[in-house]
Amino acid sequence: MMRFRSRVLGVVAAAAAVAGVLSAVPDRAADAAVPATIPLTITNNSGRTDPVYIYNLGTNLATGQQGWADASGTFHAWPAGGNPPTPAPDASIAGPGNGQSVTIQMPKFSGRVYFSYGQKLVFKLTTGGLVQPAVQNPSDPNRNILFNWSEYTLNDAGLWINSTQVDMFSAPYAVSVNGNTTGHLKSGGYNAVYNGLRNTAGGWGGLIQTAPDGSVLRALSPLYGVETGALPAGTMDDYINRVWSKYSSETLTVTPFGDRPDVKYFGRVSGGVMNFTNTSGAVVTSFQKPDSASVFGCFKLLDAPNDQVRGPISRTLCAGYNRSTLLTNPNQPDANNANFYQDPVTNHYSKIIHSQMADGRAYGFAFDDVGNHEALVHDGNPQQAGLILDRLN
């Protein structure tokens, strides 16, 4: 039986993790106070004529409540949900027409800004909170809607906002804060990503989903491809086996903190387990051999708890597996992106997306921020944010 993971909106992991690390560092340009809301201007350069709908959903950082913000930035808590899930209130905001812009206010949230073309998205509430779209499930009501989202955290230390392809690659967009922008594709990059997947042996074209009229809607992440059978479950097995063999007789050195080069862990495979020791020789954590889903999702056998040992090691391993750098460099993370994705067995989804980004940055998998290769912008004194909807070509 296929397993479909319904995502319940809480603190957005990617943005919040970065915020949690960076907010401890005094950045504060002239210690300027971050206002309660900041303007987000959504600009529609898509060339499409269908209506656009905007949603600003997340966790209120002052109270921990989940809810949505209206165009003025006013927070509304979600009502109680049910089992089975009940329809959520309509949180949509009318977006800009082609060639136009709309400005809304972003409150101090950790959450997502969704946008959809042509149709409103369907959100429901369970007893645990908001169920987000899960289009890897063929029965999801949003399956045939063209949409995407950005993730952000706005708190007293500033704004972190990113574009993401962790779950899927779809309608292109870029994000900005105070004029610093990331997320644009190269000219022709949108179609080039799909063509690249179709032309890659091993079933990667199976990640592409189309609408009933045959138009392309998105490409699922390889994790969802494996979970739904769209991508072979053993896609990464050959590489994983070679890594396991190499470090049965050699040592993998992980230096997980860029600002703490003295913190190192040493991995060796013994008895079918990769054990990591610290500089004193004590075993601090161990990993079973991962499968492809664990690699693509950076979870399960590569679980990364929010701690100071296993989590940082696992993040580094996940990046090394997805970028296929573990065989060529026994010192991880590998900082040189010229070394990424060079093995024939790799995360081709992430490889192709990065190759088509104007600045080379993307969130092609959950821990693509290892080494700062993600599409993220941050400012400790945010005055203006932007979301630019780009052409689908």
C-alpha cells in the first residue's frame, strides 16, 4: 500500500532551522527593530491570463497558534478541525493580474506563501491542524491545480525567505528582501528542467505530473517518486553500496559546523553499521545503511534530530549522498559545488534544477543549505519583501 504523508503546517523546517541558527548571531543593522509586519509585493510576470490566488499561512511566533494572515497582515487562528478533515476557512487573497503587482503585509510568522493559478487551493483541517496540499496523492483535491509556495520566517532577528523545490518543482518564482533576490530560472529553464528529467535514464521522467489536458503541472521530488512508485525504489542503491564499501576500510571525516572547525566526527562501517566517534574516540551516534527514500528525504535511516551531534552529522551525510560527493571526498561537507552530482548515480532532480537556476542556488532536497547552496535571502532589518511570479517557459 502506498503511503502518502499529509503535511500539517507548523514551523517551516527549512526557514526556521536557519532562523534558529542565525538569530543567535547579532546581525541587527544598527539594532533597528523589526516591525510587526512588513510589505510583501507580489509581481505577476507569468504571462498568464488566469486569476492568481495568494495564501499566507503559518505559525504565529508570538503565540504558537497556527492560522493565516489576511492582506493587512492580521492573524486569524484556524478553527478546530475534525476527523475526517473539515474544510478550512477561505484564506485566499486576490493576486495580481499579468503585468501587475499587489502588496500585502507579512506578520511575524514561520510559514508559507502559496500562490495558485486559475483555481483556489483546497485546504482542510484535522484535529492536529492544517493539512497542506499533497499532490503525490492522486486523490488530493489540488492534484490538477498549478500552484507553488515560498517559505519564510519573520521574527525579531529579521526575515528569511526562500524558494523551494524540496517537495516539487512547479510554477517558477523568485523571492527578495530589500532588493536582494534569488530563485529566478535561466531563460528557458522551466522547460529545460522537465526535458532534463525526461532525458535522464532510470525513470526520472516519471516524476512529471500533467493535467487532464496534457499540460505539465510539476515534477515531484524523488522522495515522492519513490514513495508512489514513479521512480524505482533502488535508484540510489548502487551509490549507497559503494559508500558503505569504501568506509568499511577508510574513515569518513565530518566537520558539520562551518564556524567550529575543531568539532569533527569520524565514521567507519563495522558490522553493517556506520559508527561515528568524536575526537576522544567515543562513539556518539550510529547509522544503519540508508535506502533511497532515506537519502532523498533526509529522514528515516538518516533522521536528523534538532541536536548538536546526530542531526548535524545526518544533515552532512544527506547532502553528501544527494550530491554524490562521499566517494570523491572523505572530508565532508564538500564545499566545492563543481564536485556535486558528478557520479552517474545521483539526485538528478536536484542536479537538473540547480543547473537551470540563474544563480545556481536551489532547495533541491531538504538539507541543500549544507554549505549555503540554497535559494535563501535574509536581512536583519527587512523593509520590503518580494515574490515574483515568472514565465513558464
